[in-house]
Amino acid sequence: MLKFNQQELPKLAFKTAVKKPIPIQCAQIMESFEVETLEGVMKGKAGDWLMVGVTGELYVCDNDIFKKSYQLKY
């Protein structure tokens, strides 16, 4: 079994990929919260986002990551 760790980039022939622009539903929650996800219960901090994935699954997105990864449509 192959193992990879965060401290050392493996010597592989990496390709470049761009994430598809798939619209999702989201809501910023202004208090601490918990959500039951496919991987178990996740905790969100005040200001984090509750996301609905492409198959209807719920998950938490940290506000800093949200700002780097998503653009709201109005």
C-alpha cells in the first residue's frame, strides 16, 4: 500500500486540474453549530458556512476557506 504524508511531496507526474464551476447552496451561520455529515458530526464556528453538496449532503466550510474557494452569486 502506498503512503503519502504532508511534509514531503511525492515524486509523481502531477497534472493540473481546475475545479468545475458547480453551483452549490450555502448559508453563513453566525453562531457555533454542529451538522451530521457523511463522515460523522462536524462542528462549525460562528461565521462558518453550512454547505449542501452536489448530492444533497451537508457539511461545514471554514469561513477563510470559503472566501478563498467560492464567490457568492446574487
